[in-house]
Amino acid sequence: METSVRPAPRLEDPAHEASLDASIRELENAVKEQEQALNELRLREANPRPGDAKASLEILKRAYDDVAKSEPFFPHRESVLPALLAMRKTHQIIAESRSYLESQRTTLEMATKRLDVEQANLADQKALQRELEKRLESLRNGAEAKKDMTPEQIAQDKLSELKQKKRDFDKDTSKLLKSLNQFIDDHVAAMLAAEELGGPVVGDMMEIDTDDLAAGFSAQGKLKKTKGDPDQDKRQRRIDDIWGSNEPDQRASSKGPRNEAAAAGKELRGLLEELLNSLMASEGDASAAYVRIPRDSAASRFLVRSHVAQFHPKDATRLRLIDFGRDLDD
């Protein structure tokens, strides 16, 4: 047995329906009255004399007098016409407001971005002002302190200040060198040795055991499997062939026999030291800061890839550090 779905009954408000019908009838009656008055006016002046301006003016005068004397149209108390007019006006205002808001959205976004930029600039200016005020206060205090000092005392004070700065610089340099050496020994040396032995470039294989380097790498750059204890004599000969037969530095000698990672780390430290000395001796002359390298090593390639050093544009056997502080000094 089929069941049919009956539509939901429409909710009706008898009072509202009656008020709406009364308003419609009232408007229709008002329209009829206006049409009747218009017809009477037309019949009254059905045959005006053409070209008579006075007659036309009299017609307009009587029409305006009739309008002025007649009572204005007001809907009855229960009419929904005022509510409809108010609703239409409200809807019109809402539509115009939405259109205006949409047109001003782009302007608001631009103003917001501009405000953010100006707030950031204001914060920078306030920070700069605070630092300048501190500097001015420091200069005032220094000037007051040196006001009663002789030129010899001022020179001695300046010399002491420079010596203290030099001690601070030397201390910071020592800390940086220790951190650099530790970074090379703990992270970079094994990866440099792996790249030198035909393995992946520095950074592709982060965890490398120095004992695994004795087996070497395959032609595909993969680490070979170790077969028992490696031949130490053969291993040392390979190290000497690649990194030279020089005696290991003090850092490597304290850790036992020389291995691939220690040799690669020593090579990188020596190259960095040579590059730094050459840069200091060049006194800002970039063409004089180049160092001739004996071979294309993994250490030199690593420095170039890291944007720490660069090759000569016409000679790949010459390398120099990038002088990061030159622009600041200028």
C-alpha cells in the first residue's frame, strides 16, 4: 500500500491577511480617486485655446490649489503599508551599505597593511631612540669623567681600553676555534672522509662510523660491508695516498692510530688556517687572498658549497675565503 506525503499546511494569520486586504483596497480606492480627479480635470479643460499661456497657467494654478486644499493620504490604523514602506527602505539601506562595504574592503586591507608597516617602523625608531639615548648618556658620563684628566691620562685610559678589547677578542677567538675544531671532529671529518673515498657528498649521510670507513664505498657510493678486521697496513697506505704521509697533528695523535676521519679533519683545519692567514695578509685585496691548493679535495668542495670560500673564476686550483666583514668595515 502506497503512502502519499501530504504537504505541510501553510501557517496563516487571519488578522494579517485581513489587514493586508484592507490596505490593498485602500490603495486601489486612492488610485481610483486620483484617476477620477484627473479625468474631471481633463474634461473641464477639454478644449483649451492653443497658444494661450494664461489658460495653461490657470489650469496649473487650479491643480496646485486643489492639491494644497485636499487632505494628504494616510493609511488606516491597521494598514500594513507603513511597515512595507519601512521594510523596503530598510532593505534598500542594507543593500547600499553592503555594496559600500564591499567597495571599501580593498581600501581597508591596504590601510591595515600600511598600519602594520608604520607600527613596525615606529617600533624600530623607538628602539633606535633608546639606543641613541644610552649612547649619549654614556658619552656624557665619559666626557665628565675625562674633563679633569690630562692628555697623558686620557691616552693611557684609551690604551688600557684597547688592550682589554684585544684580550676579549683573543678570548672569543679561542672559543670559536675550539668550537670549530669540535664541530669538525664530531660531524664534518667523517663525512669529508666518506666523500673523499667515493661515498656521498657531505650532508647526504649524517651518521657515519669511522670504523666503517675502512671498508670503503662501492662504485654506486654505498658503504661496503666489513669482512673481519681490516688490514691496517693497507688502510694506512690508502690514507697516505689520499691525504699524504705527514705526521698527524696533536689532536689526532692523542686518539690512537691515524684514521680517515682524522686525516680529513686535519686537512680541513690546515686549509682553513691557510685561507685565514692569506685573507689577513691581503689587507682587503681580494686578488691577493687566493691560496693555491694541491688537489681538488672534498674539504675545498665543502667550503665552496657552504659559501665559505670560492674558486678563482679562471683558475680552479686557487681558492680564497669570502670576506664577510669587508662591507661592515667599509
